[in-house]
Amino acid sequence: MKKVIVVGGGLSGLSTAVFLANKGIKSHLIEASPKLGGRTYSFNENDFQTEIDNGQHILMGCYKYTFDYLKTIEAFDRVEFQKNLNVNFVNQKGEINKLSGDKLFYPFNLLIGILRYKALSVKERISILNFFLKILITKPNIYRNCTTLELLKKFNQTENSIKSFWEIIHVGTLNTELKLSSAELFIKILKIIFFTGNQSAKIVLPKLGLSKVFIEKAVSYLERNGTVISLSERVTDFEINEGIIKKVVTNKREIVNFDKVVLSVPQFALNKFDSITESLNIDFELKYSPILSVHIWLNENPFNEKFYGLIDSDIHWIFNHNKHVTLVTSSAERFMNQSEDEISEKFIKELETRFSDFNKNKIIGLKIIKEKRATFIPSVETEEKRLNLKRMFGNLIISGDWTNTELPSTIEGAIKSGFLAASEIKKEY
């Protein structure tokens, strides 16, 4: 029986193994760390007996590959879909501006939602709708050499429109600054979210910790289907002969009994294997953007909604977990060298300014998590390299959210790359 070695147990490698198993192909999944999931995981905070995420994630209703993965491992019931798009955005005065798609038929519900979004002037709302109409008929590659900020200014988006609408959507999907990101990729994402049906624009939130949603049932599924999982085993080298990987060398053994290898590791880890990068002609280094999460435990919770978006703030999102709340800041480079005291003081003051019922005396505990290499920055230069990236060589396939998925560095991008790798292998089986 043919066998596949999957190197790397992040979401890309894990989903590769899951999709292979679903196609009746057995694999051996090797992960260097003692856990699966890569950057997507949760853990128990013992002081408060709470499971918290390494970084809270918002999913979107357009996450086709993610939901296929969750259905396959029987974890689809662990996420919650909004009935309609509904986001509460809080401005600096503490006023709540709702962006909601009501019960009208798509796409009129989204149209009305934007027209009712009071964080913008009437003229600004109409300008945003005009922008959407123009990109609907625009080929994204026209703006391949343009940043997202340049794109928005080209279409006369005001500073207020950018701060109160575009920046929030942009940083949540691309985790970087408008002046850095690829306009081509941003247009692709907008088209997927807003122009592929009513379901696509709905926000989806995990009901449980990320490990319980994405990892726990995947492991059970793989074990039931004959996949071998090896943790705390690091691949150190590959022996290549005439363009074919003949041997996988780890810190524990040498493996020769396989037909295909899927290398599903971050690009910075891939660069450790010179023979691989030379064969695939990977001659670029990705730059990364961090995400900051601040978990706050409260003796009294003044937050009424499940989540909030903050306009023109150091805090981009607030997620309400009843016993505690999570504050999330994307593209958080400016906070990486700040102390926990500096960050907590700034964020608590921000909450007190915007939410009149909140004060620091309600806080009984606080934990700060810095994920320094949370996502790669999808710059104009990076997207050009990704488009031309060679993903296959001999019996090797490269997967990972950083490969050419036509998506940013998201859960959906990682899982799509796993699906693509498994589909390529299936063609030959």
C-alpha cells in the first residue's frame, strides 16, 4: 500500500492528513513539537480554570475549506454562525455603530447595512457602495503593483471611511497595515466575502477553545482511519536522488518506506533545508506580523455583546466569554517591545474611555500573549513571489498558508493548502 509522509502538524499538515484519510490514503504525520495545531491552539489558564486561545480567531461564512474540514472530523457543531451579518463598532466617544445585514434578500441586505452604518456620512456610505460596484467588475490583477492604501485613495475613500470601515475589515483579514498590503489580494478577499452569497459575509465564532475545535477531533479521526502521528520528532534532512526524495531523516530515525512527502512547515523553517529550497527555487524571505491578545478576568462583566469592533483604536476586537474578555490587536508590531504593565495600562484606559460601565476595579486577573510571527505580511512583493512559487518537485509537495492559495495567512488559507496537497496526491493514487 502506498504511503505519504506529512512533515509538520500545524493546520496545513493536519488538514493534509485529514483530507488524505478522507480519500482513503494513509499517511504518517510527523511534528517536531509535543502538540499539533501550530499557532492555532488553546490551553488551560490554571489560576482561573479557564481554557484560553493563543489568539482568538474570527471565521467567515465563506470559509469553504475550513467548514469541509470541520465536517469531516465531525466538529462542525463547535462553531456558531450569525443569522445575519451583525457587528457593533464602538467609536472614541463610546457610541455604538451597527453594521448589520437585515432580513432582506442578498445582496440588498448588505447594501442596506452599509447605508445604515452611521459611523460614516451619507456621502461616505455612497462612496463605499460605488467602490464595491467598481471592484465587482474589476480583475484584481490590474492592481498587482498597488498597495491597498493606494487603491482606496484612488477610489476617493476619505480618511474617516478608511478608519471607520476599511481599516477594520483590512486588519482583520490581512493582519498588516494598509500601506503594506497587496491591493490585488484585498480585492480578491472582498469579492469572496461580499459577492459569493449571503452566507459568506456572516461572522462565525468558535464555541470552544481552538484545540477543541480544530485539533481534538482531528486526532480522533486520523487515528480511526489508520494515520500514524509522531510528536516531538524533528525532521533534520532529506536524502534526494535524481530529483526524488528517497529518505527522510529525523532526530530519531531514518524513514525510507514512502511514496510521497508533503512538507508543511512555515517558510522560515523550510529554509533550513537547502536541498529543498534550491530544487524549488525559493529565493525570498517572508516578513511577519504579530498579533497581541490580552485576556482579562472580571468580577462583574459589563459587556453585553459577544464581540465588538473598535474604531480608530489600539484594540481592534473585544470578545466576550462571560467569565473573561479577550482584547485582540492585529499588526501589533508597536507593542512587541512594550512591557506587560505598559500594555495593560494603555488597554484598560482605552476600555474605560469607550465603555462607561467598565473600570479597572472589575479586573481580577490579566494575561498577555504576544504571537510575534502570527501571519506573513502579504505585500505587493510577497504576492508576486507566491504567484510564481513552485509547489511540487518530484515526489515532494509543499503546503502551508504561505504557498499560492490566493488567500492571506488565515485558518482558511492553511486548510485550503492542505486540501490542495491532498488533491494533488489523490490524482496519482
